[in-house]
Amino acid sequence: MVQFANFLNINDLSDSELHELLTSAYAFRDGKQVTLKRPVYTANLFFENSTRTHSSFQMAEQRLGVKLIDINPSTSSVTKGESLGDTLKTLQAIGVDFVVIRHRLNNWYGPMVEDKNIELGLVNAGDGSGQHPSQSLLDLMTIHDQFKTFTGLNIGIIGDIAHSRVARSNAEILNRLGANVFFSGPKEWFNEDFAAFGTYVEIDELLPKLDVVMLLRVQTERLQEDDLNAFTAVEYHQQYGLNKARYDVLKDNAIIMHPAPVNRDVEISSELVEAPKSKIFTQMHNGVFARMAILNAVLTSKGLVEE
């Protein structure tokens, strides 16, 4: 049984651990249940807004029988200047077993792992533009459902690459698993450090080759002032969005993905969000079971799950 004390970056997992985690996620989707040895407590600390990831983790926790301690960072002592480390030590002191955290800072978890006085489990629900490991796992589930493999697939990550933790997590793990990764969207939003995982191709040249079209939301909240002032939804959709004409050139068995929230008629035409090739809501469905598998692995490492 796969187990780890913290879940912070999916690319830190070995191939065998990743395979076991996917197998566990499928088992939960098929109805697997677990029994906890004692009451287990968690807190979800979301320092950035979230609907899917936040509610998906809550549902996963409920299904596993974990008890949720309600903490809202916007009304917590963080607003009084308390450090993240001290917040975690407080929760640990009152009996919380693990925390799920989304934070605006890249690698928020680095100092927390190094602090030997923090022993509760840490689950990364997204750090700045760094990593989004639970999203990567549910995306892998969705791709594997369709193709039963990753090797040799042509996968295009299209959109606001520079500011996307989804792009960074997925590009690295998919490249490692043998997929051919490509990038498209505004060229100025393609950071050269992504070149280690794939190549940039203009969108209309790229789309007919793809098995997986992975669209990204334009993260206006992270854009610099000049980029934000230059951005218009209509122009972006015309140049880089998936419209009906572009949809029609896709392979018959190609799938469309998006981590959401979807900006309709920006990254994708509204009429295509639930088109036959779209797996956007399937991703959300898979997310609950992916997160159940992640939390189960953390709880197993703590000896809290009955064999």
C-alpha cells in the first residue's frame, strides 16, 4: 500500500508509488471503503479562492470518515500576523492530524518540512505558480481512462503557461511518463524553463496532432500590469481559444481538458465546454477519488487506517 507522510509534489513520487496511487484512486472510484482506527481530524487552509479543489478535498475527507475542523484563513490569526508555521503548530497542538493547504507562495511547504517541530501531515492543494499535485493525479486518471497509457501520447498544454501550477506539475510528470508534451498560447507566456519538458508550437499547427488538448485559464490575478492592460477576452479567444473551427480539426478520439474554473468564450467556446470530446466535468468527478487516494496514503503512513 502506497504511503507518504506528506503529499507536496507529484513529481517526487517514484514510478511504483505513482502506479499504486492511481490504482488506489480507481479502487475508491469503484467503491472501496476504509476504516479508521480512531477519530481523525483535518483542517483545510485555503489562502487563495477555490471551488473545485476545496470542495473536492472536503468530499474526499467526508467519504473517508475524517472530521473537518473549520478554519477560515481570512478570519484566523494569520490576519494578525501569525506565521504559517505557528498556525500549523497550533492546529497540531489541539489534535489535528493533517492539513490541506493552498497558498499564494511557491514552495510554501519547504520551510514547514524543515521545521522538525511540525509533525502533522501536509497536503499541497496548490502553491502559487509552483505545483498542483492533486490536479495532476486526477488529470492522469482522466487521460488513462481514455488511452490506457501515457507513452507516445501527444499532449498540448495551451494558454497561460507562465502563471500555471497545473502546467508545471503536468508537463513534468507527463514527460516522465513518456508522453510527447507540447505548449501553445501567447509566446510571451512561455517560460523557457518549460523547454525541458516539451516544445512550443503555434496553436493551429498543433491541434490536429494532439490526443489531449489541455487548456489553461488566463490567470488575470497573476498578470503584471502591462500584460493585464493588454489582455482582452475577445482577442485572446480569437488567437488562442478553442472554437468550433479548431474543435473540428481534432482527432476523433482526442479529449479536451481544463482544470477550471472555465472562462467561457475565452479559453474555450461556451458551446464546447460539454461537447462530446470534453472531459472537463469528468476531471472534477475523478478529483474526489484522486484526493481520497492521496489522503488515504497520508493516513496509512501515520498508522491510522485499519488493514
